[in-house]
Amino acid sequence: MNELIELLGFSFFRNALIASILTSVLAGIVGSYIVARRTVFISGGITHASFGGMGIAYFLGFPPFLGAAIFAILSAIGIEWSSNKAGLREDSSIAILWSLGMAIGILFVFLTPGYTPNLMGFLFGDILTVQVSDLIWLTAIALICIVLVQLFYQVILAVAFDGEFASVSKIPVQTISYISSIIVAISIVLSIKVMGIILVLSLFTIPAAAANLFAKDLKKMMYFSVIISLIGSISGLLIAYYFDLPSGATIIFTLTFIYVILRLRKLI
Amino acid sequence: MQPLIQLNNITASYDNNVVLSNINLEVFDSDFIGVIGPNGGGKTTLLKVILNLLKPASGKIIKHEHLKTGYLPQVNTIDKQFPITIKDVILSGNYATSRWWKKPDKELRKKVSELLEFIGLENSHNESIGELSGGQMQRVFLCRALISNPNLLILDEPNTYVDKSFEASLYNLLGELNKDMAILLVSHDVGTISSMVKTIACVNGGLHYHPSNKITNEILQSYNCPIELISHGHVPHRVLKHHNHE
């Protein structure tokens, strides 16, 4: 216990802890929305496409996460737009977007002269280097999500559940879908700092899938998955620190462990 | 009397594929119209046009200012594992009349309770829809269509995935509802439909309106509505007069 208090004295660890709490809240809310709507694969496409923006930003000397955010938002809008057009095979276009983004990213990182950025950090996350500015962004987007869900839960639910019926009911379905996919994209990009491009998707899916085993509606699913995500992230972070392991990986292990336990409990 | 909705020379197409051409239809206050026709004949497209989901390529739709539609889509278009409670499904129907940013009030929640009682699921407010049988789910979606007090109820194949015993009670229910609202019922099951509805619209690229509910095999075949006809034994048969094909 003393050791833990001592650990909290380090600003890097405090930041890491706050970051994992904030990403847990975000991943719980946004992840439940993604899982409920069965758009996990779309979110994967957006995540990986964002690496392209990161690479270009690096090459041009912009903040990499700004580039990632722009790419993520553009691909989210693109996917939303193309899914409204009939006759487009969504899964193949997402796969193309997915690998094209990665290809652009790797190409520009390669072309960047001199110092080669820490690729591992982008791919697998680097929670111990989280800055105060990252925390501010995470807080802002988490607050936006909480407020939107509180105010518009019924209508978000109606659109997510049955978009066609919702548009018959004169709900501005397209606008709501665009806004929500932009928020999903931003949430994912901001969580990349903590989890990395490759692992971030699991942070958004595992807790939601676990919560889905028990929750009867989307709101409860969000609450449960925030809690599951908090437990998994914080314990994963501590394990990573004590055993000197990469935090992204340990967090995925703790989350999967929780999922398996809950799954077994449901079976018995 | 002004019709609730009037379709004038509507042509509807997907890309360049014309599905409905030059159709006309009027729906009045106490109508109960059965929409029949083969698969791919344009039944669903007709509904989409009426529900504003598809913009017609040409033609005009005139809606009564008091038109309020309630819509029951085909259940197979719905994700049955979606985490949503029965109560919330029904509440989502209310946005047909209330503004979308409004939160449901007490009165509305009371109405949900009444509807659930009406369909015999009064203790299931907070159950998720995944736990319902096909027939129960159909009834819940019917409540979603009814909560906004529509004067035109549109049902798309309500008898698929429903057991025969429920089907009978569904049709009784629709008979009751027809006292307060017009009903447009799409079905492939001509046999059942003909005993329920007042008039029939046969959709197959075009639309032929029969101001009666009596249909026979001959009619169906001569107007390219190749559907099996189930006879109920004592149904009086009547041959309708010939259409004027353009």
C-alpha cells in the first residue's frame, strides 16, 4: 500500500492512472455504442486509417495526433456516407481503408528524414508518456460523451436500434449518425496514446462485450462496461508497472480475463 | 372528403431500375387496404414511397395535414440481440409526433404501460427484446407503431415469423384498430388477407386497385399476381371487372 502511495507521487504514474480512468469511461460509453450497433469492424478501419494521418503529420512536422484525428474523422465520414449509398460492399471498402491507412503511415514515417519516431509507441501505446494536454483532451471528449448520452439517450437509442424507423419518425437520422461517428473517431484517436493503434480496439470491445452478457439495455451496458474497463485498465497498469511489461498488453489480458470469468459465470 | 394520402402517377426506381411505374392510390380515413403482389413486384417500394424513405422519380404525393403514420416494418430487418428494453422500443415510436430532443414524460410512460397491458406483457417493461418470442416481438413493434396515435397504420408482412394462433388474434386486433384508423397491410398471404381487408391493391410494377376484398385465382393470374390462393370454403367468389391496361 505504501508503495502504491509512493508511486502516486510520480507525475508520470499519476498521469498514466488518470489517462486509464478517462479512457475507461470513454471506452465504456463509446465501446457499448459500437458493440451494440455491430460496427466494431468499421471502428477498426477508422483506427488503422488514422495511422496514415499520423505518418503524414510526422513527415510535415505537425503534431502526429492531429494528423491521426483528421484521418480518422475523414474516414468515419466517408464510411457513413458510403453506407448510405446502396450497392456498396462495406466490408471490402473498410478493409481497403484499413490497410491503405497503415501503408500511407509506414511510408511517410520511413520518408521522414533523421530521427525515426518510436513506432512501437504508436502501435502498442505508451501510457507512461501521457502529457497533461492529452489528459485535457480526454477529459473534454469524455464529458461531451456523458452529456450527449444523458441528454439524448432515447433518441440515440432509437437511431442505433432501427435507423429506418427513426427516419420515418422525422428524427434527423443522418445528422445524428454523422455526429456520432465523428465522436467515435475522436474517442478512438485520443485513446491511441494509451493503448496504441493495434490494441485500442480491444479496449472498446472487450468491456462492452462483457457488459453485454448481463445488461438488458444500452445504458446499463455503458455503466457496466465503464466499471469493467476501469477494473481491467487499472489492474493492468499496476501489473505492467510491477513486472515491467508493456501496459497495453497487460490491460488487454486483464480485460480478457474478466470477460472469460463473466462468460463462465453466465454459463453456470 | 380529402384522402389521408394520395399518390398521383408515382414512378419509383432504384438507380435506373424502375420498380413502380405510374401508380395511383388514395387512402381514406377508415380504409383497410390489403397490398398484395409477387416478391419483387414493388410492395416494399410502395411503402418506402409512402413513408418518405424513397423519393419517387416522378409523380406527386399529397398528404393530409393531419396525417400521422404508424409503421410496423418487417421484423427480420431488426437486430433481435440489440440491448434495448421493451419499454424503450415502444417509446421510440413516439418521435413520430414529438420533437426528437424531447425526453419521454410521465404521461407517455403511462401510455406505454397501457399498451403493454393491452398486449399482455404488462410485467415486461424492462425485459430486453431478445427474450421475446416472434409473436410477442411483433406485438411490441405494433405498440411502437401505435403509441403516436396514428390515423394511418402501415404494416409490412406482419404475419411472417408469427404462429398461426397469434395470427388470428393479430387480425382481430387489426379489425378493432380499423375503427379508429386507416390500415395499409402488405402481405404475401392472400388467403388470410382477403377475409380481413376491405379493399385490395395488387402491386406488380403497376398498381391495380380492387374496391372489394373478394379475389379469385383467375383474377390473380390475369393480373400477373401469381400468388397461391387459399380458399376458406365459404368465401363467396366474385370476378372483378377487367382492368384497363395502358
